[in-house]
Amino acid sequence: MNPLLSLLKSALIVLAAAGSLRAAEPASSAMTPPKLEKATFGAGCFWGVEYQYAKIPGVQSAVCGYAGGKTDFPTYEEICAKGTGHAEVIEVTFDPAKVTYRTLVEYFFKMHDPTQVNRQGPDIGDQYRSVIFTHSPEQQKIAEDVKVGLALAKVFSRPIATQIGKAPKFWKAEEYHQKYYQLRGKKPYCHLVPFAEEK
């Protein structure tokens, strides 16, 4: 075979192989895991908050825990004794490509009464306070914008008591608190605005 033709044939084979690799790139990038973010909310008893957030499309997980107190490794008994300053919260892991942080914040204000101070319904104590712990300046701004917007629109007849601040250390609650209602076949008693219809 002519050496020039042989060289051209080899070059075409290399280019074809390179094209195949490039063609395969979008498929491999489609397999890249989504970039997930965290959000932390306290809206009364964490059983009901976890139950509701877990149903939102785009939420990967909702974990019950404690945050905002002064002691490490707090227990449920210590929280109930009101000596640690922690709030019952949930840590939400979500895909921002499927659900926005603003949507999560707006839902937070719909699912509980944010005007109640250190309580939610029949649950009384600072561990049940309404609080949003933010994980970035962007989250802080969104949470504050939503709160101010609701106040200006006079959506609630009383002032919004929700505290907004930088996320402190999150302590996961004991296992028997996780998925409490789902595992017992029950529904929340004070978080009455479901994201999806109950079945």
C-alpha cells in the first residue's frame, strides 16, 4: 500500500476513535451525581417537619436533629429539660436543580405558625421555636427576603417570630426519632399543610 494512503488511514482511525470518545462524553457527564445542598429548619416537633419535607420532590433526605444550643452531643432528655438551648430541627439535603431553596423556605412558612414564640401548637418550650439556620449568604438573603415579604403582605395577623441565622453544628437525633411517623403509620398533629395529598 502507498505509504501516504497508509498514513491517512491510520489518521482516520485515530480521529474516528477520538470522535467516539467525544460522543461518549455527554453520557458520562449525565452520570455525574447532582450537586446537593443542605437546609436546616426548626418548626416545632421535628417528627412532623421531617414527615412533610421528606415528601417534597427534589429532597434527598430529611434528618431529625438538634441545633443552636450550647452543649455538644445533646440528648432528647436534655433538650426536653430545657437546659441546652437547642432547637428541634431537620437537616434537609436537596437537589437545587429540582427544588429551589426559596421553595423550601416558602413551604416552611406554610407548614407551621411562625408567629408562635417558643412553641408550636400543644408543644411548648424553646426547643420548639421557629428558626431557619442558613448555610450560605445566599440562603440568608432568601430566607430574610421571604420573611420580610410575608410581613409586608400581612399574611399573618401577628408578627413573625422566626429567627434566621447562620447554621451552627447539627447533631443528629436518636434513631427512634428518624422517620417517626412513616414507620408508625401515623400523621403529624400540628403540621397541617402537606406538600402533597395524603394517601
